[in-house]
Amino acid sequence: MNSDMHSAMKAPNNGWWRSGVIYQIYPRSYQDSNGDGIGDLPGITRRLDHIARLGADAVWLSPIFTSPMKDFGYDVSDYNDIDPMFGTLADFRALVDRAHALGLKVIIDQVLSHSSDQHPWFQESRQSRDNPKADWYVWADAKDDGNPPNNWLSVFGGSSWQWDTRRRQYYLHNFLTSQPDLNFHNPQVQDALLASVKFWLDFGVDGYRLDAINFCFHDAELRSNPGAGMPDGSNPTVAASNPYAWQHHVYDRSRPDALGFLERLRALTDQYPDTMMVGEIGDESGMAMVAQYSSPSADGAERLHMGYCFDLLADRHDAPYLHGVIAKFERVAAEAGGGWACWALSNHDCKRIATRWGGDNPDPALLRLAPALQLSLRGAVCLYQGEELGLPEADIAFEDLQDPYGITMWPEFKGRDGCRTPFPWDSAAPDLGFGAPGSTVKPWLPVAESHRALAVDAQEADPGALLHHYRHLLQWRRTQPALVQGDLTLLPVDAQVLAFVRTHGDERLLCAFNLSAEPATLTLPEGDRVDAQSTLSFAPYGVLFARLTRV
């Protein structure tokens, strides 16, 4: 399809996503409405007013499809139905309608690179080497000595190849053994997945968060990855204690073949008005791949609307590091001829930012700096549930762990349960208001007592609480064209202060953040002034937004 044909088929798109604020909901942990200890769709619908009042533009729901829940919904067994744990299609219709009535878009999490081993496609594929779906997954013969065909590793530990006794072959799984990888080299697989994407677009969703989208293609020759040596801990995509970090993953993910499929996805999504796709891109090259996946091809075919990587989900948050992340994206986006970023500081897969940036006793000023920085970057924003409350990482005992990743990697890596605990609505309730009224069922993960004083009702009653700070920031940002539409120019790197200028028309807005626990100063470039001052002073974790003038 050439670019002219593609453009002719496009529905209108108002570009809301370019500066949109997307609030991520982890459905199991947001609100339980039926007393079974697990959050659900009616519970989310009940609480949408909280998100609308916050000032978000959209909600992103982590997977709600039918699943055996080995990886809590990221192992799909039916792409076109809702898991009974969360409700019904009618419940989802009510959620979408209520969200739209509140002015909120609905983004769903689509897992395309792999399915559950309980999916009918895989159940058929594993029966023989010559059935109609035999080539829908990635199968390979053993080496002469019985070992897997190459050295590829699973993100969750061990080989990414699992032996199947019926076919007497290995199948590929980049994650759990119960999450076999689909074979995107087969056009029928692509067509089937595109049909599932169309199903939900026809239903009325406004877009997709595409899980692990850079994993959808593998090297057809099954070449082994080169070794990377002992990891130094600098890779934000995987813990240094995980053997996965010992390889350069050049053949098992992030293959150039993916770009053609992204163009097919975009052509389909563009048939629906005001929709968007944001891709999760877990790769060592980070921002470079975000730019590549969200930039048009040489002949003008479009791919993702935007992407996000793990560079801001790392432990480092000093000014030079963040300066480098932003500088890299601005450079690679320019080189790619476009590209758009969605900036996330936390999500359901990483330690909460209050603990990751602030340790056991985060400075309140740092927790106010984080959203101010995030909301001033050029691009869209993803806020994970609980960030607006400053929730710390919950401490989960080993016997309470649910995450298979954490169970496997304990104790050096405790998994992802600490950021997934039930949302605190009511500080006086035993379960913090997560459960249905009168329910005595234990929540699927224990509530965190460290969250009690930070519950929504407690912060609503305190005008100085972080929740009100978030609301103010989101509302104020909408009134600032430089932040919503402006270009971004970084000031020179500084040991303490990250500073850049957002420019829109004649307006030049300085955004400066002292990312250290010590006072700092910043000298402006020659000729620039803020209220006639060329040197600015900052308190620890101080923030400044100011109009720049020239002299």
C-alpha cells in the first residue's frame, strides 16, 4: 500500500494523544465490586470519576481478556472476550460508555507477541507437524545432542525453548513456558491478530497499548545471540541478577521485520477516528527504537503513533542521566524523520517511583518534582495508578508473592507484586476500601499498611496533599501552549539541575529541576534572563517554571 492510498483511507484524528495524559489501571488491584478479592470492570467504572477529576485524558487497562492468569492476563486464551474474573462484555460496554461520558478515552492492553498455551491456536498447533496451525507458533528441532536450537533465554529465567513431547520439537517462549510465541513470519498469524484488533476498535475502544511489541518477530535462521559478559546493572530493561542480561538480544527480538507489521497495524487503526497506538519497547537501544517504531518509513508508511521504553524506569534519576535520555530521544527522533515518545516514570512492571527515586523515606519535594518534570517533557505522559498518591513500594513476604517472575528470581529480585497491591481508597477500612462493602474476602495481594495514611480520602481532606498537587499540575499544563505543543531545547548538562526550554511562537518557557538533595544554582545562557536574573537558585529538589526574556 502506498502512502497516498493509506492517506485516502484515514479517518480524522485530532492528535489528542500527542500531549495526552494516560492513566494506567491495573484491573486486579483497582476496585473489587463483587467481594471476590480481585478488582473488576464494574469496580473500575465506579471509580472513573477519580481519574476524570485528576485531569487525565485517557485510561489504559492492563489485560482484561480471557486468560488462565499464569502471568495475570498477559497470557491470552481468547482475544475477543472478557475474562469472567473481570466481568462481561456488557460490563466493558458500561465502562467504555461511562468513560466517554466523562471525556476519557479507553486504551486497552493488547498482547500480540505471544498467547497462552491454553489458546485454541496453540492447542491445535502442538498436536502435529502438519495440522492447519502447525506453523502458527515458533517450533524448532533439537540439536543432535537433544539441546535447544540456540542459546536464547527467557526474560523470566532459563532457556526460552520448551520441549513438547507430541511434536518432539521445542517451541519458543520469551516469557513463561505457558506463553508460547506466535510466528509472525506466517501471514495467517498476522491476519488473525489484526482481526482481533479490529474487533475491539469496532467495539469502541480508542486505542492500544501494545505489550512487548518488539518481541513479535524472531530471526528466521534462529542464530544464537552474542554474549554481553557480566552485566554492570546499567541496563534498565532487566535486573543484573537475571541471566537474560548476559546477552545482546539481536536475534530473538527487535527484528527489522516488525516494521512492516506495524505499518499494517497503523493502516487498520487509522480507519477509526481519533485512535492511537503506543508500543512498549523493551530493548537495550531504548529511545532509538522508540523513534524508529513511531517514525514513518522512507515511502511514507506510518507505524506506531508513539512508543515508550525503560530509560526512565531505571533506578538512576540524576540530572546528567536524565539530560542524556532526553538528548538521545531528540537526536534519534530528528534522525528518523519523526518519532514521538510517551513518558512513563513507573508502571506495573517496576518498583514504584517514590521508593525507586526516594528510598525508604522519600523527600516530599522529590515526589512533587517528579510529575512536574514528567508533565513538562515533549510528548505524551503515562501515570500509573497510585503515583498521584505518592505510594511507596509495598513490602511483600515471600509466602504472599503471586508474581512468577519474583518467585523464580527471589531474593535478589522480588518481582512486581510490590507495585501491584490494592489501591487505597479509604484510610479507615481494613482493606483500604478496595473490597466490596461488607466483604471479608482477603484481597489477592495484601494491602500495604504503608499506604493507609496516603489513601484517597485522607488526601482529599488535606489541601496540601500530593493528590491536589497532581490535579493542579494537570490542569495548569492544559493552559500552557509551550508545554502542550512547544519544541524542546536542552540547556547544557549540569551536575544537579536539569533544565530545558519549551518554545511555542514567541513564548520561551524555562523548565528547571534540581534533582539533588542539596541547594543548587543555574547560570542561564548568555542573553537570557528570568526577572532580570541570569543566575537562579534552587532549594533541594526545587522546581522552576519561568518565562525567559532576552537582553
